Amino acid sequence: MSKNSLTLGYFLQYSLDSRVVIELKDETAVEGILSNCDSKTLNIELIDAVLYRRRTQSPPLRSPSIFVKGRNIRFIHFEDYPVF
């Protein structure tokens, strides 16, 4: 197994089409289906996305797709963990 295959980027590439919730550093959360991921920068594209802003009274924002910069990600939750 190569060193590159042990990275978070590789895991995310393997997990495409999985439903995820991404927590951002500003406490915003984005839920959607993982459609694309750059394995080096961890930039992520979600489809069928819902954006939840914490500490506001605004309703969730729905979007057909959303782009998340890797440097803004705090944590990624997976609905179903892929089996290796």
C-alpha cells in the first residue's frame, strides 16, 4: 500500500456518492452527497446540499450543489462508513 493511499484525500475519493455532513470552522454545517474531492487541497463539492447556519434564526438554505474549501473544514461526518 503506497503512502498516498493512507491520506484523508484518498479516503474521501473512495467515499464519493456518500451522504456527509461537513462542519466548518465558523460553526456552519453543510449536508449533502459527496460528488467531488481534490485529494491534495481537500476542496469538496456536494450535490443536493443543505446549508445550516448556527446561531441564527434563518432557515436552512438548499442548493443543487455547493463548493467547500478544504481550509475551512473542521470535521466530516459520514452517514455510512465505507468498508475497505
